[in-house]
Amino acid sequence: MKMVTSVLVLSHQGLGDIISSIPIYNALRTEYPDATITSTVKGYSEKRLLESQGLSDLFIMSDIYSMTFVKRFFFLLGFLFKNYSIVIAPVGINIKYAVIIKCVSFSKKMIAIKSNGILDYFVSNPVRINSKAKRVFNNNLLLNEFSNKNSFPRLQPIQNLEYLAKKFSINKSNFLIGIHPGSGVIEKHKRWPIENYAELIRLFMNYDNEVNFILFGVESEISLCNGIYEKVNFSNQPSIYNLCGKTSIDESLSIMSICNLFVSADTGLMHVASALGIKTISMFGPTSSNEIAPYWNNALVINQGLPCSPCYPDLLQGCGNNKCMSKIQPINVFNSIKGVL
């Protein structure tokens, strides 16, 4: 068997795409323990997630799809003569850019999905995937090219849970429901309205006052979480821990691990929660719940099933009328969660 010394995994997108590639990273670590794994990542959160789980060694920060032509050219030029042992393009990666990187780096082997076109001549190991299966399953098909073990490893909390519970005054003995109302800066159309999250919490106020909520999000989503917090009836308020903008990705991952349930739309943290083994309740509209479903199958997806849904990726920023999300009623989500309780 040829020596594998360096591997490049192309993961240009957000947390969800990183999570769907976890089986690939895990298999690489198992099969080639001495190889250096390099990842292209969109931002710090993706980098830190892979780094904290010990899945990647080197990182190339890039958001190639938002780059100008000139920046994209120099980004691709940066791979000149890198000569990786293997280049892997997980499902969802633009094969055109993957082929360019493989060629300019003079890399020996490339594993990518079969495109049924001229690009297949540049892919050493083209893999036929199931177009109706979710990405994490199809990525397992890719890893079959170098490993005979399909795997769905869990993420692991990386900070002391007792310390974090004390730091944020979280009562771990109560039933904890995590909520992430955001969805990234350019994909706001995927969000469920904050009024609906507030109504969902109010429904629980009349059902079980020992159910507590933890609001998660980054700094740009503080107004969303504050809006939910303010819209809840404070005269009879359950414990709501508003951690939005107050936690690092390491802290968020660890605190999420003590949640009994996680509620959100199609977000990166939904995928993180699922990979932690937490049952997720997810509202889908613009994106396909078949392809971008949560990591594990212990998930419940709720959608309206409108004929115009899903519209992604044809309409990257939505149609301007996200009725596919706004029409999902809080009472229906509440009843679904009651079934879990």
C-alpha cells in the first residue's frame, strides 16, 4: 500500500457541512494515523470544531464562493505544487473548484462524487451517490474508497460541564431545551419567526414549569434571542438562559451536550446538536430535509410541504416570502415536543 503522508479535505461551507464530513475525517484518522490532514474552512467556528475534536491538523481559511474573481484566482494559485497524497471533495463541494485544486497541486489521488461529465476524467475515484439520501450518508460512500468501515462518530464535549453550569447558573436537574433562532447572516429566510419561539415557550409555561430553555447564538443573533426573551410573559416565566453572544464555540458545544432536546430551523448548531447525540426538532422550509437532514436519525423534521418548497439552492436567499417557515404553528411544534417528553 502506498504511503499516505498528507490529505486535503475541501470543506468550504459552514458548520453543517463540516458535521456531514465528520465520518470522512474520522476514517482518515483511523486509516492514516500519521498523515497530516489539511482542511479548507469557512471561518473560525468550523476550524475550532475540527481542531477541538482532533480531526484536522492544518487549516486554510477561505469562503471561496463570496470571493471576487481575483481573490479566487490567487486562492487557487496557493495550492500550486502542494502535491497531497489524497484530495477529498465531500458531497456539496463544487467539483469544478475541487478538480482545479487537484490539478494545480499535482496531487496523486482525488475522491469525489461522479459528475457524469468530462470532470470525471480528472477524478481518480469518482463515486456514484444517492441523490435522495442525506449528505452524511453519501459522505460515507466516499470514505468507502479508502476504508471499509462506515461510521457516524459522535462529537465530544470539550469543556468541564460542572464549571460551565456554575458559570452560567444552569440547573442541570431540569429538562433542558436548547434553542437556536439564527441561521447565518445571508440565509435569514431559513429562520422560524421569533414570535413563534416565544409562543412555544409560553405554551410550556402552562404545561411544565420545570422545563428550562437555553438560547444559543453568535453576536450577530443577539437581537433575535433578546426578542424571544422579551416577548415571553415575565409574570410566569420559566428559567430561560440567554447565552447568545456569551459563549465560545467550545462552550456552546459542551453546554449543548447537557440539553435533553434541541429546537431550531435548519442551522449549523442543529447539526452540532445531532452529532452530540441530542434529539432535534427542526423546522424546514427553503432547504431540503432529505439532503440536509440532521446527522443522526433520532430527529424530527417539521415542514409545511408547500409545493414551492424547497427552493434552495435555486433561490440562495429565498423568495422574499418565507411562508414555508412562518406558517409552521408553535402548537404543532409543542405537540411534537410533548410526544418526546
